[in-house]
Amino acid sequence: MKINVGDKVRYEDTYAIGIKIVSAGVGKVLELKPDTYGKSKKQIAVIKQRGREPFEMFTSGLQAIDR
């Protein structure tokens, strides 16, 4: 399913070199932007979770819920 700005999304734990970077949870997509660091055509979503600073995650790791 395509992710859009304003969608409520669910995401899994994210690890980098064995360290948990982002815990699983639910948040809202604030912004979508292209992957400017890589050569892929993936999109990056800026997600806001209650009580946390906004963070970025590839849209392929997100699942839209409750449109």
C-alpha cells in the first residue's frame, strides 16, 4: 500500500550493527522526500511519534493503518 502524508503508520524495530536504533511503534507521516543519499528510487518518510522527535525511515519499512 502506498504511504501518503498524514497517514498513521506502524513500523518494526530498526537495528544497525546490532544496536536498536528505533523501537517498534505507531506514528504519523509528516513529510515524504526522495532518497538523496543513495541511488535508489525509494522514498523516505519523516515520522512523528507522540513524545519523540521526528525521525526518518524508508517507506518500504512502514505499514499504513486506520486511513
